Amino acid sequence: MRAMAPLTLHEPTPCGALFDILKRHGGISHRDLASMILSERQLSDGRSALSRASDRSWVSHFVVHAPVGSLQPGYFRDWGVAAQRVMGRLRARSGRRMTNEKIIGMVCGEQGMAMERALAACRQDVRLYRNALTRLTTGKGYTTGERAEAVLVLFVAVGCSANVPAAVAYTMDYVTATMGGRMGTPEAGVLMADVATGDAEAALTRPLGLIRVEGGYLAGAPHWVDPASTGAEIGILALGAQDITDVEADVSEHHAAVRWDGVDSCWKVRDLGSTNGTAVVSALTGEEHPLAPGEECALTPGDELRLGSQTVFAAIEGVPGVLDEAWS
């Protein structure tokens, strides 16, 4: 493996480019982005990177401007979950909401060139990165919203890892697991503009997947909830065909229920009178909302669902039954 040339103060690392692009063009501050992508896993000193997200000096020195190779993988949460949190923030910005097309343009267009320069400076395969972006934006069979999600996953993954092959492999597995298959080879002459068919496509409701988070990493295959069904119960003795029993011992027999609310057009979770509590951690703000017994609240892809003290699920949208082992 070739040694990486040291970057100068004027050459941002891939992680620095990630923070800079999302601040300049996505309106996400360094502090807010840190809260979305840093992990709550404890490091060797007993603290997590997430616990330091509000420490501007630490984030600047040890994350944004840290030399390539010095960033610990344990600093970051799962790349797909992090990207979904960023996606939610970009789509929800008050007065400056980014459409799927604009998100694709930010990553793949001139605004995203700083990432390519940073990758080139640390001798990563920029051609592979470009090829992956091209396939994600022009491959057959996906909506504009799915393409925007896929390129953002790659963008976040490569920014956190500074490793193009690892980021591309992760993203393609993510597409396979959550969107129903790999991106097909585009027809000759297909351009990026040809695949942008508008945000209306994104309104199609995909099943909700709940994936266990253990030690800050996704663990196991998703548990899928069909929006056309009455929902799924989560509990240590939940008995329904779609119910979820992949929980720890302090979860109640019938702890919480998840369903699609067609009136409000969103997923919701309700606490079923659990003993040790249910909480939702917002992908947008990072704030934890504990549910009172019987209380129901929205559950957005990218959010974390916490049951008791040890069971955490990450919420995603996707397609069930298609190579779920990619998440194992």
C-alpha cells in the first residue's frame, strides 16, 4: 500500500470536505453534523465521540481537521444511519428545504468537487468514487428520492472513512438491502437529468425496517413493518407474525407498537404501558423524547427507537426479503 502524502493546512481531508460542503451548501453547522454522525460508543477513555459533539475545539481538532489515518472508526455511527439523519435535516430545513435533485447536485455536481480533491490529495481512487456516483444516479430501477439517499450514503461513508473502496462496497450493500437490488446498468445515452422525475416519486411509502444497534453498530437483519398492515408489536413475548421479539430482558412482554398512520402520512410508535420506558431519538435534532405510557409519536427513518436500557433500533425505509443478510 502506498504511503499517503501529508495534507497541507489548505487541503481539507475527506472528513473536512464532508463538514465544509454540508455547512456551505446544506446549511448544517459543524456542531449539528457532529451530533448526527458521531457515535455514542464508549472510547478507551470511557467517553463517546457523540458526548463531545458540542465541544467545538475537540470536533475541529480531532474530527474536521484531523489528519487522514488518525480518525478512529469508533468515532462514527453506522454510515447509513448517519446519512439518513443528514437527509432528514436537508429535507426539513425551514424555508430552505432541499429537493432530492438538489441533494444529488450537491454531492455529484460542482459543489461536491471539494470531496474529490480531498480524496485525490490522500491518494484515494477518485475514478472509482466518480464511477459509483454515476451508477447511483443513472442506474435503472430507482426513484429520484432513492438515488439522493444512495449518493448521500456514499458521500457520508467516504467522508467518514477516507476509504473509497470500503465506502463504495458499503453503499452498494446498503442499496441492495434497503432498495430491493443493485443498480442496473443504465441505457446508452442516459444522463443524470433524465432520471430526475420529481419528488412525487418519493411519496411512495416503503416498508419500515427496524435494525438492532449494538455497540454503536447495526447488528443483524432488519425487522420489516408493512405500511399496509395494522403494524407490529415489539416485546419479549410479542406473538404476531410481524411482531418483533429481538429484544433484551428488560423489555416488557408487550412494550411498544409501530404502525403507518395514513392520515398523518408518517410512521408512529406507541408505548404500551412498558415498565422500563420507550424513547425516540430524533435524527434531526439528536434530542431524546421519552414516551409516557400510551403516548404515540412520529418515528422517522434515521431515528433511533430505545426500549428499556439496552435495546436500541435504528429506523430505515427499504424493501423486505431482499438479501437482508447484507446487514448481518
